[in-house]
Amino acid sequence: MKLHVRHVVVCRFAQETAYTVPCPTVGFIFSGLEFSDSPQFRIPVHSTGIFLQPRGLPIHFRYNERRENYAILCDSEDLRLSSQPGRAEIRHSGEWLTIPLFMPVDKGRLESWRVELERIRTVFLLPTARNRLRAEMGVFNLFRCLIDEALPSARISPAERLKALIDADATGERSINELGEECGYSPDHLRILFFTEFGITPKQYRIRRRLTEAMECIAGSRLSIKEIAVQLGFEQVSHFSAAFKAVHGLPPREALRRYRGTRDVSFQKAERFSRLGAGAANDVRAICPDLP
């Protein structure tokens, strides 16, 4: 998601108005709200919390004289109104994710949020490159909270159930259709449910899940590329390498060099023995006893 902060304003005056939101706006309601209505959605009276208004949203609101709310006006092509009531969508990595238009915040947490919003406003009014970045990072923190609010509830959906089964089957021993049978839906319908909830198909999620774990193994373990491929259920190292590059944009050997500061030991072995020849093998073993 890309955005540019256009303006940050704090409002402390009574107002009633109806208009169509001209640009994406995110902010915080601290006090004074009497009503805020938009099509198929209403923020409850006297609510406190984070609000989001996509461009083009018709809205009618009224605040009394106790009003305090912050509004951050942005430019972004990665935010739009959702077809679901009370929801918006943000785009990240080419996928549209659903988030709520409002997230209630308990009154006991208001003071810490007031400090955060005032910090965003202050740095925005001191327009250096550093402060612009600090303001935008503060705005992304608001979006992070909305994303967290959008996580599934305690009632696990069929799509969430399938996701949990995929996560548990780290090596991919069972097919997506096999896992889907445990969720009680046909593969095609479950695929639609999964895509609606997560913005990605079950097959795509499985691939990304495994390759994300592969990157974690490369950066945080001493496993070789072959060992990582086997651990994640790839029958051929070449298949693993191709999949890894498709997801991460670089081959596993380059990832090893970049994030672990070394090359895969299996490739080191091959290169060393090809250069030295069989006659020098004993000398190599004497220097590098870890080699077979």
C-alpha cells in the first residue's frame, strides 16, 4: 500500500455536515460524536476509536461542542470502498484486503492514542523528509490496527479451517482437495470462500507459506539448500529453486549469500572437488573435516 499524507487536522468545534469524501481519510474520534451515517453503516453515538473514510463515501455526521477528533487526509490509489457493508479495501502486493471502516477503542487507551495522533500532527507540520516518513509510519500504525481488527473471530470460518490445515501440513503431503474435505465444502466453493477471506487461492497460499518458511530457514539456520528442500517436501532441488525464485525474486544460492553470508555447502563441495580433483580429496578432508 502506498499513500501520501496531504493534511492532518484536529477538530474541536460543533459541526453537522453531509458530503462525499473527496480523498481517503483516516483518523480518530475521541469525544463529541452524536451520529455518523453512511450507506449501510453507522458509527454508534458517543463512540471512540479509529475511523476510515474511502474517497467517494457519502457521509452525514454531527459533533457537539465537546468534539475532539483527528483527521488525516491522504492521497492513495490503494484504498477503496468495499461492497461489504461497513468495510473498505486496501491493496498490498497486488491483493485487496478487507478492513473495517471503524474500530472501537476503549476509553482507558485514549490518552496513549492522543499522544500518538498529536505526534503525527506535529511531525507533519515540520515538513522534512524524515518527518514526512515519521508521519506516514504513524498513519500505517492506524491501518495496522484496522487490519488486526479484521482478523477472524473466535468462530472459525471454513476458509480459516482450511488455512489451519495447510499450515499444519508443512511438507505438503496431502492435497488441497483432501484438506478441503475436512471443511465440509466442495473444492470449488471452498476456493471461492478462501479467496474472498484472504485474497489468495489455497494453492497460492500453500506455495507462499512453504517458501516463506524456506526463507526463514535460509536466514536463520545452517541447513543446506537440499536439506531445506527435503524438509519442505520438495522432491527435486530444481523444483524448490524455481519456486523460491518465483516467490522471492532471487535463487536460493543468492539468498544464502545475501542473508547468511555464505554459499550452500553442497555447492561448495561440488565446486571445491571439481577444482582440486580426486587426488587432492584427502588434503581437503584434512583441512575441512566436515566434508564427507
